[in-house]
Amino acid sequence: MPDTVTTPPKMLTGVQAASFNNLELNAGVFLLGFDASNIADATALRTAVQTALQTPANYFGATKGGGTFVATPETRNIELDGMRWPIKGSTVIDSWDIRLTATLAEVGHTNFNKSIMASVAATSGKITTIQIKNTLEATDYLSSVTWVGDLLDGRVCLIQLDNALNVDGLTLTFADKGEGSFPVSFRCHADSLTGDYAPAVIKIFGLPTT
């Protein structure tokens, strides 16, 4: 009697036909004060980003090693007598720590002034002087810091933080036979105590319809 051939079971995997369409590509770009409120699709967003890049004050320049987006909740579990484990509904969110981080590779007074949490820059002749302040003013907050990156299928992802400050300070690293760079960690801040949402937004822009 011939041996019975057993067909091995299909391998279980999360990779599907559409998986590659959802892959994020490359390091993207970091922008300052970018307004995406009236942008309808990925093509229009790309055009708006290219326009913004024509003005140095609108972006941070090149990055090194990519960047990260982190949204960390501070949660608290309400404990009552008789509870032996967390129960659905007993966990509350006390706050969010939301940040966009990157390592900037372009060294200049614009980057320095925007990356130091509280500073003032003044130019006289060919010299720009940056002074670090002891007080934080409303004008020190960046209206928004935005990251924009490509998805493989042509869509575009946008992450924007409002009222941003680089809360980790400025550390410029330089080395022999290397390039200077400094990390930044921008955290968003709300305008007031009211509101049901954090001062940050994530948007996926689809392709225009034909």
C-alpha cells in the first residue's frame, strides 16, 4: 500500500496582498507651521510640501537616522475592594506625552533658535547671535511641527503636533571625520484645559480620484 502524502498546512502569516501598500518609506520631512487643513488628497499634499520647502523658515532641513513619533499615555487603574485584577472601565487616562523626535543634520542659527526651548536670535551685519532665556514665553512655542512621509502605494501620512517645544534641550555632537548633528524631541501642548482631544493629529491622505 503506497504511503499517504500529507499536504502541510498553509503557513499562518500576517502578510496579505495589500500589506506592502501600507509600508511607510524613507525618513520623510519635518516642517514648521504647515497648514494642511484645506488639503484634499496626497497629490495636493505633495505639492504643498514642495512649496513649503522653498522657504528655509518652513522646515528643519535634513535629518540623520530618521525619526520617531511617540504617543505615551499616563494611565491609572482605579482600585476598589474586591478587585483582584483590572476590570474593564476601571482604567482612566490622566495625560498624554506626545512627541516627534529626530536627529537634525543641518547646523544653523534657524535650527538652533527653534530647537532651544527658550531663546532669542538677532542678526547684525554678518553675525547672528542666539541667547538662551531664563523664561518661557508664548512666542517660544512653535505653532506646529509636522512630519510628512510616503506610503508605498502613493498615499501620504502626516503627523502634526500643535504648540510644540523641544523639551530635551540642545546637544550638538561633532566628531573628527564626521558631521555635526543634534537630536530634538518636540512635545505638543494644548491651548487650554478644555477639549476632548490631545493637540496632535494623524492623517492619511489618499490618492485623488480620476
